[in-house]
Amino acid sequence: MNHKQRVIDYYDATHIDYRALWTGNDNPAVHFGYYDKRSTNHKRAIMRMNEILAESVQVKASDTVLDAGCGYGGSSMWLARTYGCHATGVTLSPLQTTKAREYIQERHLAGSVEVVEGDYAHLIFKDGSFDIYWALESLVHAEDRKRVIAEMYRVLKRGGRTVIAEYTLRNDPPLGDAEKKYIEPWLQGWAMPRLLTPEEHIEGLAQAGFKDIQVRDITAHVSPSLRRLEILCILHYPIALLIAPFFFRKERSANYHASWRQIRALKKGLWRYSIITAHKE
């Protein structure tokens, strides 16, 4: 099975888990939240993450946004409603594409949001099509990160901005072999080929031609989301183990194991949560 199909199978198999435990009709977002004094509960923290990313690249009404790896289009719809900009989402998953289009129609956003089925490593858009490239916990699924960044640069207009919210490996000291092996079940379970350090992100963006590259560590603000995930795992994991042989696809079982390993790896200090911004001159 090729990697693209693994990503599709992961999200298609786990959409019930996300819907039941994380998202919902009014909040189709499959990412962690940002907790602060303005956002102290899960629903508000999910929206606050969008706000933090949007503020970091100064989104405005005249912008065109590419939401790369958009899931069900949650961020795209939020951007259109909040700023009045136009957002285009791209996802590999046919299921996510169909559901996102349903959400867009339900919210009467067809004129300002669209979601297409496609690969952000091979975008169908012309050079210089977008003002902002938005990647919220999505580039971790990329096999060829260099190719993805080249496409990112190509489709941005001059002066365009990119924002990436990502799990990043600890940089200092670098992970040892045993630590790399420890996070492997997380990577495998969530169909993520590898994680990069912040410095590797900076290097890759710089080589593509991006300027003013900034990395911001927001782990402290995201940690409450991990605590919520841990509670959900504690409550539902025993049930999942019992019914897995009868109702679960292997991707759903792997999702539970991966979640546990992600939580424990954070406690061990093996990874951080970073926002990375850059612009194209």
C-alpha cells in the first residue's frame, strides 16, 4: 500500500472517533486547541488555534487562502466567516471532501469556500494563486517534504505568507536511537513518515526561498488538549480493546495506541508543538 492510501485509510477509518470524541457538526476541526485566558474549554480552544494562526500571518478580507490538508474544511470555513476572505481546501480523502462540501452548503459558504480532492505535493493551481498557505497539523503526513515546500512556494504570490502548525522533534539534545524508536508507534499509527526539528523546518523553507522564517513554541498552550486526549483514552481505551476485533478497522486500533504514545512522548520531552511562519518576497 502506498503512503497516500495509508493517509486516506487512516482518516476515513477514524472519522467516527473524531466526530464522537473531538469534533461535531458545529465544529468539524481535527486539530488540537490553543488554551489561554480567552479559551478555557475544548470548543473555544479549537477556534482559538485558528485565531492564533490567522493573527500570525495577518489574514485580511482580500486574501486568498490555501488550506493544505484541510480535513473537513473547518479552518477554511472559519476563515471565510471571520475575515470574509476566500479559502480553498485540499484533502486526499474523498470522504472528507464530500463531508466538507456538505458543511459548506449547510453554512451557505459556497461563494467563499471550496474544497477539492487532491495532493498538496502536486497542486493543480497556477503559480502565484494564493496570498496565504495554511497548514494546520497536515504537513506531518508528507512523504516528500521538499516537494511540498516547493509547491507551497510556487502557488504563493509575491509577498505571500505561510503558516504551519506542527509537531516538532526536540532539537537539543537530538533524539537518540531509543527515543526515535519510542515515537515510532505514534508515527505509524497516524500515518506520519517522520517529524522534523524546528531547525529542519527553517532549513527547508530557506532552501525553497522563503524569508523571515519564525518559529514559536506553543506547547504550553496545547498541552491541555493532550490532557483531554489522555482522559478520553483512559475512558474509552478498555472498551475499544474489547470491541476492536468485531467493529474496528486496524487503523482505528492503531489510532488509540498512537494517541497513548504521543501523550507519553510529550511527557518525556521528545517533541514540541510549534507555529512556523515565513513569507515569499
